[in-house]
Amino acid sequence: MTKKREDFVILVDENDNETGISEKLAAHRKALMHRAISVFICNSKGEWLLQRRALNKYHSNGLWTNTCCSHPFPGETNMEAAQRRLEEEMGLTTNLTEIFWFRYKESLDNELTENELDHVFIGFTDKHPKINKNEVNEWQYLSFDDIKADIKFYPEKYTVWFKMIFDRVNNELSKSNARQQD
């Protein structure tokens, strides 16, 4: 069976310099550092669009997380990957802005490890998603305060990366709103 471009991830060092490519599942089994993207969408009410990952996902299945996340294909930019996955998973298109990147390494279920340098994007729309049921089980818009309270009482319902960065994303959104009001 011939491997396709989407079967691979871009390996990187701590400074996001490309060091090669790896088959996606092998990178997660061997804890190889690779590039990832995470997208956060908010509506005009300030609510965040969350998805519950499909039950057939190879890790973190059935958990709530940001609007979408994935890995750039070899030869694809981070922005192209973010826009592609937003459309593939949620059926949405909107302008996105990269707000920061971070590195994390965490053990997951199924004897896999996330060792990612994750580029985080934000976008705004009031459109309702048309979810891809192979990727997304369900979705909801929630306020930051509701998300924070739910994570406090039910942390096991959320992906590890979402819990790591949702406060930071909120801080970036607050800074952006303050600049817009100046």
C-alpha cells in the first residue's frame, strides 16, 4: 500500500527547524518532535467553538478540545494546514491569525506520546459548523468561564493540549480586544 502525504508529519527541532519527516503513527509511538497546528474559533458573543473528537480517532477519542487540530503535510505551510483542517473537520472557512506557538510532550492513551511544536491560530465567525462525522462527534459554543469551570470539575473530558493552552489563548484574545478598543 502506497503511503500518502497525509500519512506523514514534519519533524522539527526546538526552534521549529525542519529535520525530516516521519510516518504519523510512528512519530507518536516513538515520541518524535513534530509540527502541529491548533485552531480556535470564537463567535461575536465571545463564545468558543469546541469539538468533541470522533470516537474512532487513534488517540484522545471522545474528548472535548479546540475547534480543530492537526499536522501540516510535508510541503504545506502552517496556515494552509490550519485552513484545510478547519474546512475538513468543521466545514468552516474564515480568516485565521497565528497568535503563538508552544512545545509540549505528554503521554497519551494507546501507548502514544504527543511531542509537538504546536502553532496556535485564532479566527472569528458566527457560522454554524457542518461537521465531518469521521473527525468530530459533536460541537458546541461555550463561554470561556463555562469552559474553565467545566475543566475544573471534569478535566478528564478534555484533551491534554487544550487544558495546557486555553488560558493562554484567552489572554491573547483579551490583549487583542484591548488593542482594538484603543
